[in-house]
Amino acid sequence: MIETRLLRQFIAVAEELHFHRAAERLHMAQPPLSQAIGRLEQRLGFALFTRHSRGVALTAAGAAFVQTARATLATLQQGIVQARHVAEGIAGQLRIGSLALAGYPLLLNALKQFRADWPKVQLDLQQGSSAQLVENLLDGQLDIAVVRQLPIMSERLSSRLLLEEEILLAVPSEHSRTGETSVSLADFADEDFVFTPQALGAGYHQQLLDLCQSAGFYPRISQQAAQLQTLINLVGCGFGIALVPAAAAQANAQPGVRFCHLLGASPRLGLYLVWRSDDPSPLPGRFIALTESADTDLRADNAR
């Protein structure tokens, strides 16, 4: 391993072609500089200079190596600057995992503003179920996760409610109740239901079960689908009816499916931001702050 100090000393001598002038430039005595160049030549195994009474001249090998020395120091300096920018949150990577982005203008606005404010930060967007996203967050594969209905939380994680959205009932367009904009869930106790698997989001799955049980029945689940888009398509194909978040309904509207509001106290699902409490990077905190300001802006727009 060759120290950067030796490379800087070699470059100074190569540019001055005189040990005394190079020593003055480096603010050091000439004998230690001559000894340092000698050690460098010994480590490399070839001569860098030819010495004569009026100074020195680069050998062919020395002329080639000076380019390498300059490139090495320049690369090192660039690496130091990049690492400093990462430490300061000016550059780096922010890995965000989310169930979906369609239907959530708050998240989309925050992402747009983050790209504008921190153009040197690479945004890596990943999709998955709530359970998968939390697992990836704990494993260090994600920096922030956007999940629906909090799972059992680890002490290592912090969270904040991002928004609440209404739960709608998706029914096939030929269903006898499609002409009604609001329905009682209890009236659908004898229907087949399409659900997402419990393993993909136990909290979300249980909340929908609890909603049915509060209406006086346990849902007869005829089919399961991992993706809400697939689930809504199955409703359109007549496999059953489904309880879905309003954003999913908006993002997957199609002629074969109608969405109805539920009578009574409007059931709602929470959407949460989750991050590691001990994460030293400032980037997750900056994105979280942008979601808060985006929420304020959306509320102001809706009030106009």
C-alpha cells in the first residue's frame, strides 16, 4: 500500500523537476523528501527519476506513473466529496417501499418535491405487501416503508399516520345492488368474498374481517388475490365481492365493477409511514417532512 502523502510528494518533484524547489513547495526539508522518493521507488521496484547536478528528470516509467498518481488522488478526492455529501444528505440513495402509489397524490407530490429539492439523491422505489415491506425495512433493504394498517411493531421502528381512506365495497356491475351508491354490509352476509391473503398483511386482513363480524357475519372467502388490482378484476369476473381501499378503487376503476359506500360510521383504513428509529441518515426524515407539507398543500387545495 502506497500512502497518498508519498504520491503528493512524487507529483511535486515530477512537476518541479528539482528536489529543493519541491521541498519548499511542500514546506519540508529536502533530505526527508529525497528519502521519501527513494522509499517510493523501492516499493515500486523501478526508478522514477534520473538524477543530475542541475536537478532531476522523469524516467519513462516515472512519466507514466505520474499520470496514475494524479488520477489516484483525484479519484480519492472525488470519493471524499461524494461520501461527505452522502453523510450530509446531499447525495446517496433513498429506498422507499410502498404498497402502491396510484391513488395517493400526497405520496406522489412528496416524491416529486424530493427529486426537485435533492437531485443528487437516487430514489429507489419498490413495491410489496405490508408484511414484506416491514421485513425489508428491518433487514436494512429499505429506508422507508408505506404500509396499510400497522403490523405488530418492532422496537426498532417508528411510524406516523400518513392518511386515512374509506373502505368501499366492490361488486360486479350486474349485481342487483349496483344502482345504490351506499349499502349496508350486513345485507351481503350470504355473498362470496374475495380477500387478500392474511400473510401479506395480517393487520389489514384482520380489520376487514372485524368489519364483517361487526355487521353480524363471518365472510365466506371464495378466492384470494395478492394484488388489489387482481382482486378487483376477480370481482368483475363474478368470483365474489370485495372490501377495498378507496385509492385502490380509484386506481382500478373498470366497467365490470361498481364501488359502493358503506352505510353507518364510515370505516377507514390507515396508511402509515414506517422507518428505522436508529437510521443515522437524514434522508428519511426529509422525505417524511415533505409528506407533511404535501398534506398541508392538498388540504389547502381541497378547501378552495
